[in-house]
Amino acid sequence: MTTASKSSNRTRVLAVTAILSAVAFVLQYFEVPVPLMPSFIKLDFSDMPALIGAFAYGPVCGMVTEVVKNLLHCTVSQSFGIGEISNALLGMVFTGVAGLVYRNHKTKKGAVTASFAGAAAMALFSFPCNLFLVYPIYYNFMPKETILAAYQLILPSVTSIEQSLLIFNVPFTFIKGMIDVVITFLIYKKISPLLHKA
């Protein structure tokens, strides 16, 4: 590859990453309440553009998209940046793992495996991330007992934040990732030519 073509490729990747970040930022506004989850947990589809970027240009593109969209969202955040930190970290694990696996196995089966691995890694990472980082910050604004009570309204038998995260957050995070995967699979082939011509 010549120096000129390398420079052109870098420019294309930067341009696509910027576009995907902007789309992801907009998608963060479309949050959907989730049945059988506390009201402060909502579903959005903003990881989907980052996953597309990870498949098209590798894990770094996906991870950078996650960081940029959350930096943009911090300007309008109502969570004091805590939600954005969580979203960025989980999204980076999701797209980083998926992009890395797919980069080494660029087949349809490889894409399925990569997607499942990314969603599973994000779900597993969500437990320590929420338990040791995100929720302790939230406790400065909302008492731990209040957060636990929100889970107990749905399932009175839960007795701790740890139990709540395992029962509610981990499965939800995996399902959220897989929803993004399904949407990505539905549209990726249609938009792939545009991504590589951008």
C-alpha cells in the first residue's frame, strides 16, 4: 500500500468513525423503559453504530466511537457523567471484544461468534463495573437503600445490590448487546459499501 493510499484509508476511517459517533450520540436520546427493570435503567441502541464500526474497521474504531459518543453526551447529561462512564466502559468491552474476534475470523460464523463473545463479555464486565465503580458513585446522590428498594419493588426477595446486579443487570446487558447485534446483522450488508467508500 502506497503512502497516499494509507493516508486516504486513515482519512476514511476517521470520517466514518466521526459519522458513527454522531449517529450513536443521537440514538442515545431514544431511550426505552424496560419492563421488569428499575426505572433508572433504560434501553437504547447507541452501541449499534460502534459495533458496525468495529466490524468494518476493527476494534479501535468501535471503541473510539463509544468514547466520542459519551463525551458528546456528557454535554447534555442528567446523570453527572456517571451514566456516560458506565456506557463507555461497557460499550468499549462489547465492541472491543467483538471487533477483535471478527478481525481474526472474517466469516459469517466468525461474525456470529464475535457478536456473542462481545455481548457476553460486556454482560460479565457489567457486574464488577456497576458494583465497584458506577453504583458507589451513585450512592453519593442516591442512598444505597433507595437503589436496592427499586429492585425490591420488582422482586421483593432480593436482599443486596450484588444479588440485584446478577439477577437484573447482567442478563439485561447481554440481551441489550444481542439486540444491537441483530440490528447490525440486518443492516450491515446494505450499508457496508457506503462505509468503505466514505
